[in-house]
Amino acid sequence: MTPAQFREEGKKIIDWIADYYEDIEKYPVLSQVQPGEIIGSLPESAPQKGETMDAMMCDLDEKIMPGITHWQSPNFFAYFNANTSFPSILGDLVSSGLGVQGMIWATSPAATEVETRVLDWLAEMMGMPESFKSTSTGGGVIQDTASTAALTVVIAARERATQFQSNEKGLDKKLVAYISSQTHSSLEKGIKIAGIGKANLRLIDVDENFALRTDLLEKQIQQDKANGFVPFFICGSVGTTSSTAIDPIRELGEIAKQENCWYHIDAAALGTAMICPEFRHFIDGAELADSYSFNPHKWMFTNFDCNVFWIANREELINTFSILPEYLRNKATESGEVFDYRDWHIQLGRRFRALKLWFVIRHYGVEGLQHHIREHVRLAQDFKTWVDESEDFEVVVKPLMNLVCFRHKASDESNMKLMNTINNSGKMYFTHTKLKGQVVLRMNIGQTNIEERHVKEAWELIQETAKNLS
Amino acid sequence: MTPAQFREEGKKIIDWIADYYEDIEKYPVLSQVQPGEIIGSLPESAPQKGETMDAMMCDLDEKIMPGITHWQSPNFFAYFNANTSFPSILGDLVSSGLGVQGMIWATSPAATEVETRVLDWLAEMMGMPESFKSTSTGGGVIQDTASTAALTVVIAARERATQFQSNEKGLDKKLVAYISSQTHSSLEKGIKIAGIGKANLRLIDVDENFALRTDLLEKQIQQDKANGFVPFFICGSVGTTSSTAIDPIRELGEIAKQENCWYHIDAAALGTAMICPEFRHFIDGAELADSYSFNPHKWMFTNFDCNVFWIANREELINTFSILPEYLRNKATESGEVFDYRDWHIQLGRRFRALKLWFVIRHYGVEGLQHHIREHVRLAQDFKTWVDESEDFEVVVKPLMNLVCFRHKASDESNMKLMNTINNSGKMYFTHTKLKGQVVLRMNIGQTNIEERHVKEAWELIQETAKNLS
């Protein structure tokens, strides 16, 4: 494909995407295909000869689109947000076009330095502790997902707890880690990968708001120490996946300091809200944390993948992950004046992901981002009020932010049937969880293009469907 | 930004990218900036108000571009290829536009099923063993990088060796792994992360072609067993990073079977060549492997990130990484009829990366891909002949494929000076390694848009610069 052909084909695809967003509400939000339908529609072998872009785009429309669940539809209320936005798509497009490797500073200095600067911007925008800035002892790095960030920090904590001997000699201490029963599954996955073992991960029970109970944590730590275990890691969640519960961030930090544990704050879904000063009380005590992560690719209008991960003492991270094969040796690295981000995470290769974040922040501006976050929270609180006012539904846990956990006053089966009936209609898509053993419906309100009418129509549809089912 | 504005801004960026590729040879290949230059040119705080795309694109040109090293320039011969191509950029653009999450089948069935089908295509295109196909016991999955693939497989191997007890109780066996002294650093990183410890990773010495010596491997295994260690993992490289050495794939597989070790083949850079049947003798014995990975984001014209990872027995992978929190429960998963790719790797979230691979394979066709690979190998062999014919330079190791390791017949310092002088001129960019303690210059020939003239001019520049320096 020549540049001239790329101009032509590229513009067609830009139009295709614009058309998609103009028509997005016409698609069934949840894909209605059955297992095997898509794969069965595709040839069994790759073509021998090249094909035209027109042929590919035609297949995209006819064969692929029926298998898409429309995460960017304003009628998508499921799971969590995975927002994109036009400026983000364009920033990512520039990154694809440049096609540079930012594994070390020397392989494309701008990829590293823009990332460092943009993550310092974000730290400031969110009222993060000074230590998380690159100008202090710490700094930020973009990871692909919060799962990888969680694994990264578990490994760094393991190395701190073993004086970097696990990397060298293998793990031989009885380390134990502490999370709540509501903490994201990625922490369990990280603990397993790190060789620590699920049996050495303590799931501390939660209070009535599904926040970690520090009294139980302290008791468990004392018991573990008495049994010869070494507590090494505590994770506090700012917004659990099931119900947006918020752990007591300061108290956890104080316990972590006292017990010499690494303290990580996982704010994957909710972190974006810290752009608004009125929500920062949720992270009061963040200055006690060793690390903090959140996902702009959830609520901050930045397309996947883009997790932001800050560390208070970057030396610990670099000492954990540093490698330097001969073929990557260079003057800049040896001078110590630059960051080589490959030493801040698991991967070696890395794309110029900071560009999309730079585009998003500059396009919206701090005030624009604040506006959208506040609007989403307002819509969720409206929805909560409507549920409160209805006779047939109830709110299960007070919604702190933009997720409303509620249920039809009926059996678990009825609630699942209600949800599945609505989802199968294609008109909207929402999902469930279990809290205290009970099925709970989740309305997650925060899609990039959501307006009040979408939330109102969703509530009407839920009520109407419930009536028809009963 | 409205869809109408996106049409306008998007088309400008398509033109910007086309212009970039038309002008790419005018840029200095290696960025000439000093540490801190880029970051110093950017504001210290994020803007409060939103800015225009024009302002951002202007900063991109003026502030960012000087900090870019041009990996997509046909005069880029450094490190390894990190090729992109126009069809790949467009496939990735569609993926950004759709913005779907493919973490499980149910969250967007097409994202899973296109990936499964395209990886089966690739397995067939490359003469992979039947067991690697989804229609058999195995299957393929896209990982971000070969580093992550390496970690994934180390963990799966650890679990096999400990009857899945390390995940549960933590690692308490004395496991040992085997690679060569030339194997990629990602294996060492994976072994450390897995809690096995660098001390339990044996770096087996290599022969005169820098391939792993199986006689030394067998000796080491026997010695380890006698000392109470449990051998659990062997990695064979098809194309080492330094010199494209190829380990004895079949022999390693036989030893692995005999010693009950997991056998992984790392073909990160060279794997693409298997599209051409005449190169498949390099992977003779691949049917003995438990897993295999290569990077379409290196030599296969697919932009980063896109590592392809095949496994012979997917159950082992799924049993290692599976998680199922309540909020992700769904009918399709419970039916067992679908793949949930989150259980095939470390991350939970995943973007629709198969689209770009689908675009690339269909655009080029198998024959088109073969044509480019053969052309790159031919150009590298020509370069090798020119070096052989010169009096002042020598080939250090016979180039098997598209990487030529050579040196000026002079001191290490002279070779480094030669390389740095050329790189600082901006006319081309190539890098070095050390083989047998000696500095070696590397010409990696395989950029998407490379033509014969680029290789000829590079060789002339190298000769001329050497003359001027001596």
C-alpha cells in the first residue's frame, strides 16, 4: 500500500468510525451471536493472494459486527467503563503511525519523556502525594492493565521483603499478603504468579459497606506473625469491582507502615474521579502508599490499554526489574540521567502510549474532564433516587459514585431473568454481581457519550420489563 | 468532539501519517536530542481548558518529532525490526474505534473468535504442528510481548512441575530451568518473577554458531538431579537477539521429553520466516514443544503489540491462569463451548488485536508475505557478500537469515566509534552487540519499506566513514 492509497483507505476508515458512532444506538448493545457463529463464517485458511481493503471492510460489516458487544454505546451499563473518545483514538493512531519502540530512553527519547511529563501532570491533577512525581523519588509509568500493575507491585514487594534475594535465589520465606474479600481477582492472580501461593493470601472480611475491616486485619497479622509468617503486602481498594466499596485508606497505610508491609492502592476504576477535588477524601492517606494505580482506559476516555502506575521510590522498582543485555547498552542509560521504562515493568517492548493520554488531557482540559465525571456521578445519584422511590426495587448498597447496585424485590432467579430479558432485547446491557450471597444488578453509569435520556430510558425499560415478567 | 469533527480531524491525521512516510528518509534516523530536552519543552502542568487538535499537532511536529527515533525508516538497521505497515495501522484504528473488551468470549464474541481463527490460519501458514491449533488440544492467543509470553509459560511449567501446588501453596520445590547463554533476557526476567530465582536458571554454553550445546545441557541436568534439583523447563531459541543463532530444536525437544521438562520455543524475531517453507527446517522438531511464540510485531508488518503464542495443551494454561469472579459469570463460559482468553494470560482486559493481524494477512496474502521475507533475506545475504569481499571488514558469524554480524578489522573502540559516528550523522542507524567478548556490529535488514538502494547506501556509508576515521 502506497502513502497515496493509505490516504484514500485511511479516510474511508475514519468515515466508517464516524458512521459507527452516529449509528451506535441502532445496534443491539449485547451481541446476539451463538458460540461458533463468527468463526464459522470465516474461511478456514488464509488467502494466498492479497485482497482489497474493500473486501475486508465488507467482511467487517457483515461478519464481524454481529459479534461485537458495543462497549462504546451510551446504553452500555455493564461491568465497568472501557471508554474511548475521539481524541484518544486519534492519539493512538499517531502512535501506530510512528511505530516507535520506547523500551529504553535511547530508542525514542520522546516516548519516555512525554510519558514522564504527562504522568506528572496527572499526579498534580489528582492531588497525588509529591513522592509519586518524577521530580521526587518516585514517578509514573504506563502499564497495560491493572492486573499487570498488581503483579508488578507484588513482585517489587516480594523483593523488598526478601532483600532482593527471591530474584536471585528463589523464594524461601513464608510471606503473607492481605487484601479484602472484595478486592479484584488480579491480586490473587499476581500472588499466584509470584510463587507466594493463594494459601498465603489473606482475604479479610468487610463491613456493611463492603470495605475492609482493619480490626480483623490487625488480628490476622498478629496471628500470622505468631505462626512464623512474614506479612509483606497490603492492598487497599478505592472502588471495588462489585460495588465500588472504598477501603479505609489511611488506616491501612498506618498498619502497613507499622508492620513494614508494602502498601498498594488499587483505584483501577475509580481513580479518574480524583481529578475532582471533592472526591479526594476517598484517598486521604495516599501519601502512606508505596504504589498506586488506576485505569484511564476505564473512566478517563482513553482507549485500552492504558493503566497508570505510580511508585513512591522508583529505585525499588528498578532494582526489581532491571536487565541490561549488551545489545541495549548505550550512553544515555549509563549516564543515569534518563528513565528506561523497560525496568519499570514486565515487558521489554513498549509502544508510545502516552500520546493518547496527552491528546485526551489536552483536548478536554482539566475542567472538561471534571465536568464529565461530575455529570456521571449526578446521573448515578439520580438513578439511585428513582430506585429509592420505586416500590418494586431497592438499592442494596449506598452508591458512593457512579455505580448503583440494586435489585428487584424478588428472588435471585427473577432478578437474573429480568436482566437476561433486557440484555437479550439489545436495547441496553447491564450485568450482575453477588453481595452477601444475593444476586445484585449493577448499573454502571459513565460511558463517554452518555446523556440523561439514556439513563431515564434504561430505568423505564427495567421497570416495564419487571412488570411484564411478574 | 462530534463525529463530524472527528471526520475532519481524523482525515488530517491520516494525511499527516501519509506525509510522514513520504518524508521519512529526510529525518535523522536516530533522534539527536539530549536527555531532558523534550520534557523541558512541555508545560509543567496540564491545561485547565481544552485545546484544539491543531495546537496539539503543531506541538507534535515541533516538540515531539525531534525526539523520535524512526523505527519505520528504511534506513533503520538497529536492534530488531518493529515493523508496522499501512494495513496494520488501519486494522488497529478500527480496533481503537470499536473499543471493545475481549477479556472473555461473552464481552465481545468476535474479538475471541477472529483471534482463534487467525491464529489457526497462522499455524497452518507456518507449518506448525497440528496440536497447536484450536481444533486440536491446543490453540493460539495474542500476548503483548514475547517477555509476557515467556513469563506465562514459565508459570505454566512451574505449575505442571508442582501439580498446580505452587499457585495454591507457594513454591517450595527446587526447580531448575535451562536456557543458553544467548537466550533473550526475558527468560531470566520470567524466572525471577516466578519466584524460582536466577540461581536456578542454568545458562548453558554455546557452540561456534552460538547455538546451545546439548552435550553440556545433558551433563548439567544429570548433575542437577544428583544434587536434588528438579529440572522443569527448557527453552530453545529460533533466532537469538545478538546473532540470530538457532538452537538444535529437535534434540532439545527429545531431552525435554526424556527429562519431563516443559519445552518452549522462542522464535520472537525469526518466527515470521516460517511462512516460507524453505526455512522450516530451523524448527524441525517443533511438534515436541509444549509452547511456541513469535512476534508479528517484529518482522510481520504488524504494529506493536502483537506476540503470537501457541500452546499444545490449552488445559494446562487455563488451569494455571483461570479466575472466575461472580461479576464475570455467564452462560457461554459455563457451557465450556467458548475460549475465555483472560485465562490464557496474565492480563484480564484485552483489546481486539486480532483485527490488525487479519488486515495484514489478508492485505499481503501468504504469497505477499513470503515475497517480502525472501527479499529481506536476499538483501542480507548480498550485504554479507560485500563484507566478505572487502579487505577492511569481516563477517563474524555466518548470517542464517536477515541479520549480518560483522566488524571493522580494528579495535573494539574503533568499531564503536565507527558506529557512533554514522548514527550521529542521522543517515542510518545500526547497533552493536558482543560475541565472544568482542564488539560486533549488527545490520538487521527487514524494515517494511526497505529497498536494495538502502542497503547499498548503508554499506557505502560504513566503508567511507571507516576510511575517514582511520
